[in-house]
Amino acid sequence: MDKIKAIHMGPAKCAVDLGDGSERGEYVNQDYILHKLGRPHRAVNLMYCYYPLDKEWPGRISEVMKDANVSFQWDYPYDDYFPYGGGIGGNTEGEPFNFMRDIRKHGQDVILTLTIDPNVSDEHLIKIAEELKTFGRIQMRINHEATGNWFSFTKRTTYQGVADFYVRFHKIIKEHAPNVSTILCIGGIEDLSKTEIEMEKEFSEAVKVTDIWSVDKYMALHWGWPYDVAEEGGTSFGRSAVSEIYEKTKRSYLRFKEICGGQEKPMVMSEFNADGDVTGPFEQAEMVQKFCDMLKADKDIWLNGFTFYQFRDRGRLGLEIEDPNNPDVGIEQPEMQTYKEIIHDDFFYPEIEETGNIQLPAKLRWGGSEDAEGIAIPLHFEKNPVFCEVTFDEEVNLMMEINGKWFYKSPKAKTIDLMSAFYEKPLDGAADLTLKIFAPPATGENDPSQGDDWQTNYYSTLNKLPDIRIRFAPPALSKD
């Protein structure tokens, strides 16, 4: 090994985020997702609700009212997301906090989608903001799809009330948890013959104060799921041309920018996919690929990122379909391979650059998935290896990359087998590679004792390099 290098991980041209769990599917652990996809995402989106003034709270409404006569997903008194376990009267020991910790340990930021009763007091909102202070550069999507009419929060006040609530909560977050960025998710441009976004008058102030602009756009969607089947001639589903969705989303960004007097903010698609119920599994993958090809071909770099909805789904909006016999098992769809190719494309991949030499002990900084400082260890391979593994003496929490594939090492794990990096991409001869190492927070939370910047940065020290075992032949040679 030559001298180790200091490296910095920064943003991709267009980031990829992933939805993990919703009203349509359960949370899937990050170890499984990492092994399936081969790289972490910029962020993982969790979907929760907070309706503490309702008599059914804090139960999940579809379970509390499992015998109710419901014919549409959103016909319950409040939204059928997992209940947010924090807030007044709650705690941070269960959901979503355990999943947030899992996400951050694995080198990803958190997007928390939260639908909230707009009638709750400031005390509720302050409590939520305080609970998010230790989770680094978290993004919070408050009352998403706010110009729609299906979520419970839109039925409890006017649309102006929904917009005013967003502004109120945003200001509380900025005061109590400045590490949190807010996402405003509204309809945007829904009609290409018009220049204004949906409900522009009501939501203009929210567009101006938010940190991030967003729209949810499905190129095909079966909104009647799971209460009917999408068949030809039905009215509970729809499909758009990929180019139409692309144009509406880009036009939404440009109009948001105009409302803010030319100020630029990050623009994301917080839910993006085509529904296999409508397209079938093969065209579903083709539509996602076509949209991403249009992004790469566009001379303008205007989309900050998109969140693929979602990893595992009980319907056909996932990279996997949940096995109806066992919810812990996923059935991979054709879209999975397409998506893997997309997220490993340089356009959607974080930029990692060498910044100089570094000596041990090395202080590693984790600011988030778009701002992290790690080390790179140069390695020479004579040919494709038979064994490649690393063994650590220290109890450190690490994310590692070699040959385009990422690996997680928990503090208690000692040896990590890196050979799967050479299964899909075997070396065809001698090669010089680097083992890149970053150190996300071991508990998934930042440490207030680490300094003034603790809310946005987490620091770890690597005192010793791992023992690296690379072999190019098996220990017992073939006798055939």
C-alpha cells in the first residue's frame, strides 16, 4: 500500500433518494437494500403521520378501524401512514427514530415525510423539531401533495390554512432545529397551457420560505389500489407520456423560481415512478429509464434529485413486490436491474475527489451523504481476486467502497468480505483500485459534545488501517 489519501464525497449532478415504507409497504432494513443495490442513496424517505388530537391516536388508523367500510385508501379519519411515535406524550425509542438511526448508520441522510393535523399547537411542533436535532442534515417534507384533496389535513382547514401552517412549522424548525431543511411538495404545473402553479395565490409565501421545492409525479398510477384492479376501460388509473411529466416538472421548477424573484433553490421529485399495475413490468422499467435519459441529455442541470417510490411495495410501485405469503420477502421486478444501472451511472453518483495525503490517526468528518471526508487506500490487483477481505481491530462504524460496490461495517463487525465487488464487475487483468472509507455516526445520531457544529457534522478517528487480505488463487489448488 502506498500513502493513503484524504478524500471528499460531494453531490451528484442529480441525486437519487429512495422511499422505504409507506401505506403500501413495510420498512426494509438498510443492510438488505445495500446488498441488493450495491450503493447507498443520498437519502431514504420515511412516511409518517401525526394526528394527536384524534381519539384513535396513536394507533395506525387502518388497524384501529380494520372493520370500517372503506373503499378508498384515504377514506379514514386520518392518513394511513405509520404513526409518528414522538411529539407530546411520545418518545424517540420507536418509530420512526429507530429507522432514522439505521439509515444514518449506513451513510445516508433522512427524509421524513410527515402529514400533520394543521390544528396542533406550536408546542407540538416545537417538540417535533427538538426531536430531530441529533439527526444531522435531515430533510422534512411537511404535509406533502398539499394542493390535493385526499389527505386528512386538507379536510381540516382551507388550502390557505394548509399553506399558512407550512410557513408556521418552517419558522419553528428554523428556530429550534436549524439542521433540518424543509421540503414544500405541491402540485406545481399541472396544465401545460397555463403559466401558474396550482393554487399559486395560496402557496406563494410557502414557495418563498421553504428550503427545497418539490412535486410528486408518477408517469402512470393506479390510485384505486388496493380496492379495485386496473383493467382496460377503468377510471381509477391513468398514464402520461414521459415527455409530458418531464416538461411539467421542469416548468414547475421554473415557475417556483419566478415566484421567488429569480432565486434558485433545490428542486426535487419526492415521489417518482411508473405504476406496473398500469404499464406492466417491462414498460415500467422503460419509462423510468427514458425519464433519466432525458435528464442526462438536457443541457440544463435543474433537478437536484428524485426519490424513487419505493423499494418494496404490496402493489406494483416497487423495485420488489412484497410476497403475499411473507412480508419479509420481496420479489424482484425487472425495474430493479434498470434502477441499479441508473444509480451507478456517473450522472447520478456522488463525486469523490482526492484532496491530498493524510496520516494516521485520521480524523474523519461525516457532514452527510453530500459532504463527507474520508480516506482512500491504494491497492494493486494482479488480476481478479479469489479472496478480498478487510479486518479491523477498532470498533468503528464505516461505509466502504471498492470497484464501484459499497459495504457497511458496524462497530462490532470485524471482518468484511469484499469479494462481491468482483462478481458483477470482475477485473479482466491487472488493476489499481482504491478502498474508500467513510465514517457515518455509529449510533445514527450526532453527538452534542463534539463541538459547535455538532448538529451538522459528526467526527470519528481511525487509528489504524485494516488488515487487508487479497489472494489470487485458492489455498488448495485444483488437482483436475
